Amino acid sequence: MKIYTRTGDTGGTALFGGGRVGKDHPRVEAYGDVDELNAALGLARSIEIMPRIDEVLVPIQRDLFAIGALLATPDHEKMRDHLTKARIDEERIAELERAIDQADAELEPLRSFIIPGGTPKAAALHVARTVCRRAERRVVHLAQDIELPALVITYLNRLSDLLFTLARLANKRAGAGEVTW
């Protein structure tokens, strides 16, 4: 299989399960932002290896592949298959919440806004958090036009909270302070 097909040279792209849309279609924008988020998490994992933080991110990256596939699939039955493969369900949301709570237990309580930055690892996690928020906004917009499982929006919302908390934790574990606003 070649990496280039030339089928997108006129600004269109194929969807999973058939059909073509413009590369600026809201569906493509949504799964493109999820793909960008996945890449941002890969970058964050590659910086200042922190096993307990990085171990949380790998399954999330797998989830994001499945969410991207779901967003690229107009067929509702195949959508359910992607969700099942990713295990995006109430228990997975609870796992993200437990990860937030575990990280939060190591941190000082928030008393003001945190200016993104600190160590390269924390800064990369903050960038991933903002990409996650954009992906969430795109999915919310897409959900106005097509039927999507509500858990996808819940997952992205919880994930951005987790990434914020992990950024704070990365700074703390590296001995870096936080700059408040």
C-alpha cells in the first residue's frame, strides 16, 4: 500500500465505511484535532520520561485512535464497534477520574490560575490539554449535525482535566514550581 493515493489532491477525503467529504468538513476537522492531540501526547511522552505519567498516556493514545476512527465513520454500527474496541464507557471515564484523583493527591490544592509552562514535560502536557479542548469543541460542534455517542464528549472533557493535573504533577516531580496568575 502506497502512502500517497492522489485521491485527496482536489481537497476531498474518504471516510471509513464509504463516502467522501471535503477536507474542511466538520467531521474531518474533529478527527483531525483528535489526531493532533494524539501526536501531542506522543511528544509529551518523549520528553523527560516519567514512567507513572507516561503509563497513563499510552492507553489514552489507543483510545484516541478509536475515537478518531469513530469520528471518521458515518456508519452507526461501525461507530459502536470503534467505541467497544476503545472501551470508551462509564468505567473508562471513571479510570480517568481515578488518575486525576491519584495525581491530585500529590499536589497542593489549587488556589489560583496556573500559567502553562515549567518543565518541557509539563509544557508539552499543557499544549496537549489545549489541543484536547479544541478537539472537544470540534466534536461538540459535529454532534450538533450528526449523532455521536455522548461519552466521546465526556471522555475529552475529562481528559483535558487529567492533562492539566498531569502537567502540574510533572512540574512537582521535577522540582519545578508553578507560576500563578
